[in-house]
Amino acid sequence: MKQTKPTPRQAPELGDDYTQPAAYDTQGRPLYLHPPTPDQGLSPQPIPPAPVSARTVYTQHPVEPAPYQVSEETKARHDRSLEIFPNLDLSDNEYVIRNAARHPIGIFMIWFGEVFGMLVLGAVWLALMLNPDTAVGWLDSGEDKFNFTLVMLGLEGFLLLIGWVGSIIYNGNKFIVTNERVIQFVRTGLFARRRKTINLNGVEDVSFRQHGIIPTLFGYGSIRLSTVGDETTYRFSIVDKPDMQTKIINKAVQAAKTGRPVPESMLADFYTNDNAVVVRTA
């Protein structure tokens, strides 16, 4: 009788019984299937991620960027600001809101002292010329009187020079507010000056001080600005109408921080006065 071999089973599927032979070898011995073991080196390996192909994205930019558009109203204010302040470096979108001018009493105080000194020198000269005996013998001759007169004239000229230098220093201190920043020109000598700039967005507090009978009667005081993030304080003294100047600066700061336009009431004296005096800042 001829012996037939069992037909090999198909590949096992999930859930097959591994106790039954899955196939037979050439000599008829059964072969069994079983799950791979770690010692056979058949442990599951992590599947590497699929390679990501690199992509190149092309963008187009104009060869020349589009120019910044400035409104006609802003341009007119900018041009008018440059007419009044020809030496002020303003951006295309920047214009002057306020020139916190110093009170004229400062010039008066400078020249009051100089004129008083000149009158005293003149009185001394006149008294000695009329009464040469009081000079204890050093105005006896005409040559002595001539030399003394030259000395007195030299002192008078020196006082005039001091007054002139003092006026230049006093008028060289300026406090200008634009729609973007505060620009302070500080002059402490004939050849000593500097400029400080504060962005309106960085201003934390604006206040003024008016102390004493004379400042209150004549309407002048000092302005104080403090900045955000540090203890830097900017001061501008002998300012005309400091309360009004402080109010305008506060409005400019709020407008810059909120992005609102500058109120028209703050621009009236600059943009309706055709006879505004040209202000030199350099």
C-alpha cells in the first residue's frame, strides 16, 4: 500500500494552533510553526520613519520696495515744521507739535545784572572824574585819567560780552515736541551743547513745578519728564506757561501710545501763524 504525505497547511494566520504541524520535510517528519524568540534575533525592530523629501519654496519680492505713503495733511505739517525749524532732522511722517519756549524773564534777568553792573562802573568813573582828589593821587595827570577811562570802558565791554554769551546759552536751550518724540537741546556754554531725544512711547510721567511768588506772578516754571524702565529724568527750566505745556505734552504722549491723531487744537499756533519766527536749533 502506498503511503501518502499529508498536504502541507497554508501559512498560519493570527490565532492558529501552533501544536499542529504546518508542513512536512522530505522524509515525512512534521514541521511546526511557533512565534520567533529573542535568541533567534527576530525581535521586532522599530520601523524607521518615512523620509521627508525637501521642498523648495520660491517667493517673489519687488526689486524696489513700495515707497511709504504719507498723507497730504501730514506732508503739509512736515513741510511747515521744516520752515519754522530748518535745522531740525524730522522723518517723513514727523512734524512739530509744540516748541516749549523759555520765558523772556530769563533774558531780562541776564541783562538786568549786566546793565546794573555797567551803571555802577559808569557812576564810579563819573565820580572820580568830577572829584579827582578822592583818587588819592593816581588821577592827577591827564594821562592817568585817560588810562583809567580805558580800563572802565574795557570793563563795560566785558560786561556786554558776558551778557551776549549768556543770551546765546539761554536761547540755545530748547524743548521741542513732535508727534513722535521730545527733542531737548541743552547748552551749558558757548562751545558746550548736546541733544537728548525721548520717544513719546517711552514717556511715563509729565509734570511741572511752579514754586514761589515771582514764578507764579510771571507765569513760568519747570517741566519734568520721566521715562519707562529707568530712572532717567529730563528737566527744562524757566518755561513759559508750564501748566499748558505739560497738558499738551501729555496729550501728545497719549496720542502716540494709542495711535490716535494729534488733536487739531494742539497745532493751531504752528499751522495758522504765517508769520512764525524761524527757530534755529544748531
